[in-house]
Amino acid sequence: MNDDAMDLRTRNRRATREAIGNAALRLAIEQGPHGLALVRVADIAEAAGVSPRTYNNYFSSREEAICALQADQARRLGEALRARPATEPFDQAVVAAVIELYTGPEPDRAGLRMIMQTPELEGEALKAFTMAEPPLTEAIAARTGTDPARDLFPAVTAAAVAGAIRVAGRHWLSPGTAESFADILRTALSHVLSPEKPDDTEQ
């Protein structure tokens, strides 16, 4: 299989996954936090225009499908950081990567609220963030020239960044919050990032 065919196959799989995830989240919003049990796999598949078998090829549960967007964003965070200019200061690169990934476009409030107010969904989203930490750790290690096998800085920073994004999301959904999600993300990340990795002598 040539590269063009592989790229097309990858794009098609991504489009199918996104279609299923969007359909699942839309149905979940319609049912509300207390109606999650009413969201059936058959209904999600029909809304996405795929068969239940195709659905099962992509997701093992409706919770996983509903949180697909959040999971995919979290998994791409390491790639987003690697794509930043090498000359950009570390803290600025992380903030820019997060802002670009999570605010282009800004999250759907109804969808994010649904996920964060439903324990089963919030747990699924948290699992996705946890699984995304290793690639972000590797990207941080590559950018800072550290060895994650010996230095805790990359892993701790990756976990802190993931946590800051979750906290920013909850704050953005708070009643009366007028700030944009991008501004809240910047503030949250400012509490966990420093311009440069601390010297070994300071650890």
C-alpha cells in the first residue's frame, strides 16, 4: 500500500470515528445527564450513518464514544507541542500548543458540561487524559533535552498540564464566567509552567 492510499485510509478512519463520536455526544446531550442509559449503540450508529458492527470496531462503550473528541484532543497534545517552533521558549510553546488544540474552535459548552456533570463520562475523559500523558511526556523530554527515565520533570509537567486543562474546563463552565476558554487556559497553565526547565542542581 502506497503512502497516498495509507493517508486516505487514515483520513477515512478518522472521519468515521469523528462522525460516531459527534453523533454519540449529540444524543447524550439530548437525553441529559440522567438519561445516559437511554443512549443506545444502535441509535448512535444510525445517527452516524454506520452499522453497529462498524461502531464496535471503533469504540467499546458508549461512554468512550461520547468522550471521543476529548480523548482525541488529549492524545494529540504531544504532537501539537512537537510542532511548535524550536526557538520558542518552553512555557510559551506549551501554552500555544494547548490554546491551538483546545480553542480552535472553542469547545461546545453543552457537550463539555454533559461530560463533566456525568460521573461515568467524566471518568472516561479522565482516563483518556491519563493515557495521553506518555506522549506528552516524550514531547516535553525531547524539547527540554531531558531523559524521562531518569528525570521526573517531563512526566510531572505533562500530568500538571493535563490537570490544568481539566481545571480550566470546569472553571469555564462555572455560572457567570465571562472569560474566554483561551484566557482561562492561559491562567491555569501559568500556575504549572516556568519559562525553562529547572537546573538539576535546583531539583
